[in-house]
Amino acid sequence: MASGHILVADDDAAIRTVLNQALARAGYEVRSTGNAATLWRWVQQGEGDLVITDVVMPDENAFDLLPRIKKLRPDLPIIVMSAQNTFMTAIRASERGAYEYLPKPFDLKELVSIVGRALSRPRDTALGGQQGEGDDIPLVGRSPAMQEIYRTLARLMPTDLTVMITGESGTGKELIARALHDYGKRRNGPFVAINMAAIPKDLIESELFGHEKGAFTGAAQRSAGRFEQAEGGTLFLDEIGDMPMEAQTRLLRVLQQGEYTTVGGRTPIKANVRIVAATNKDLRISIQQGLFREDLFFRLNVVPLRLPPLRERSEDVPDLVRHFFSLVEKEGLPRKQIDADAMEKLKRYRWPGNVRELENLVRRLAALYPQDTITGPIIDVEIGPAMPAGASGANGAPGADETLYESVERHLGVYFGGFRDSLPPPGLYHRILRDVEAPLIAAALAATRGNQIRAAELLGLNRNTLRKKIRDLDVHVIRTGPR
């Protein structure tokens, strides 16, 4: 049976009762209060082996009380609870020395487990100890998936651990990397980002490590690489899965030895940077295909952090919409609001472009529609009416819940490398092409409000070719909305 004296502070009597019962059943002595003043008096008197406190109480905010508690009793572990489930709540809990942050509602078994770990831990292992403020919220969302990300980030802030961020395009991988930098121990240093997919393969090593004058044709003078530019700060390696093998070898050597040489140089240079990498690929598959070094993967994957696609956290869509409308209003675009029907349609949409697609949509709504309130029919024009799960679109095109890969699989009849019965009839290429072309053209027409000239430019097609495809594929031409 566990033992220890727990101090609980929460102005909600029901929460105090539930915590008292759960902790008492686990073997702890519990004393609870509904205000910060009483909690502070108990701490001053030396009571308690651990504190569990809500953030907002009637007489004082816990974030103002925590520094006093940590100064008086630095080894007293504090667990912070809050219904204000934002990224900044987790960060402020970390900055003020909390052992753990729990968003409400929380799982009682998890809380009891955390209490047990906190009481049996070596001292000085709180979430953090950085001091600082920040009113801007770089990450938005209150879903359980985002809460777990906030808690993980809060633990990582005071460290220099290498982080591997995975997630689909548009989920906000660079935003996470910037948050790690801006709220971490290297925030006074530079944040330098490089996109591996955007750099020609023969220039990546020079871009990363710099080069000496005369190192290659065109190297007229010495040039600093991204490692040198990021000295003392954070180097963000985006789309790391696109790094060529030779550059992977040099990067591995830097991670192993902590130093590098410029292209054409001979003198080793100490690397004093935190590495954060990101990819939208499954690098384990790339390893099997011989495209990515396994030893480099393990060096980079010290702390894996997966960003969920927006379709897995649809409950965050309203907060994101309001956030983006607030941003565009500050940029000078008209103030907008969105009605319940429109919001529900946005929550049901699959968001193949994730948060980036939602932000672009909000900007388009604010800029192009004169209405003060965005309604459901407007959303239908922009993203199309919602389809039932698993339904197929016009012409057998992939439905709202069907990915392109699933479309291919549906035609081919393949599941996990096997066949249902037999191979499909000939003509697979053209059937798949039709599945892709029809929704792509429809999306281009929707984006240009049915303007075929602009849609053809957007797609890179001749106008007559586009007209023929619209006719052959029976694509609906949207002509509603502002021109």
C-alpha cells in the first residue's frame, strides 16, 4: 500500500471529493482546500509530501503561487490541473517547476500513477525550471491528442534531446519545431530551418556544412552552412527522408562525433546545435528500401513525436477556425463569424491538406465573401457537400473517407500484398487516372469559382484540353460565389 500526505487545492468541491476518495483508496492521507491561501499556509507549516492544485482559484492563480512554493520547498512535487487546456498552460506549468501538468478532465488511474512516481522519484526532476512569459499561443487545440503533445513538449523544453517529428503535410511540423526552440533553453540562439526536398542533391552538403573558397566550381568565396548559422540554437531538418545517402553519412558523423568539416575544409568545427528533424514519410519503409540509413534513424529518433492529421482531431476545428479568423482580422481582412451549420460541415470534412488547408480556406472566406457570417452553403461551394463515410464521389472517384492508395487498392483488389480473387481486367491505369483527374479538376474549378481560364492556368493545361476533360469526365462546373 502506498503512503504519503497529499495536499489538494481546487475550488470545485466535487473534484476535491473525487480526489480524496481515489487517493485515500490508494493509501494516501489527503487534506484538501478550496483556496490558495490555505494551501500556502499548509506548505509554510511543512505539511504535505506532494501538492495537487488547480490553476484558477478564487483568491489567487496557482501560477503565481508556484514560484513561492518552489522557493520555500524546492523538493516538494506539484501536480497542476487545469481546464484551460492550451499549449501555454502546459508551458507555464513547466516554467514554474511543476512535476506534471494534467488537463481536465483527467483519468483518475493516471493521476494516482503520477502521484506514485512523483513520491518515489529522485529529487529535482520537475517538468522544467525555465522562467519566461508569452501570451501568443503558437499551437491551438484542446483535443486529447494535442494535450499529449503539449505535455510532451513541456517535458522537452529544458532538454537538448534530438526530436523526430512525423506527420502528414500541413499538420504543423515546423510550428512544433519552433515551439521547442522558442520556449526551450536555446531560445536566445538562432532557429535555422532547411527543407531537404527543396535543395538540389548535389548542394545539400554545402548547404548544411558550408564550403571553402574553391571547393568546387563556382565557389568564389567561403560560405557558412546551416550548422554554423544555427550555432547555439536549433537546426530544423525538414523532410529528412529526402536527404541523399552521402549527406546522411556526413550527418551521422556529426551526430556521433559532435563536429563537422566544411566542403573542401580540413579543420573540424564543433557543432553546438539542437537537432529537430521532421518527415511525412515512414522512414522504416525507406530503411527497408535502402533509401535511409538505419543508424541515422536511431540517432534522430531519440524522442519521436507524431502529429495527428486534422481528421483525427476534428474537435479542434472550431478553435482553429476562430484562431485563424482572428489572425486574418489583425492583418486587415474583414471580421467574420461562422454559423453552426457551416462549422459542422467543416468538422465533418476530411482535410487532406490538414491545418494548412483549413488556414488557407479561412483566409479565402475572409477575403472573398462579403457576408459577415459564413454559412453552410458557402462551405459547400468551397469544399463540396459532405459525403457519408466510405462513399465514392462522381464517376467512382474516391469518396470523403477514401485515400488515393485505397482507390488503387479498390480497383486492384489487393489487401496487404494479397489478392481477393484474381487480378482486375485490363485498363487499370486509365481507371485510376480518371479517379484522380475528376476530383482534381473539380477542386480547381471550385477554387476559381468556375472560371475555366484560371482553372486551366492553375492546372497547367491548355484551356481547350480542360474543356474536353470537363466534358469527357462529366465534371460539374461551379459558378456560384463571388467572382
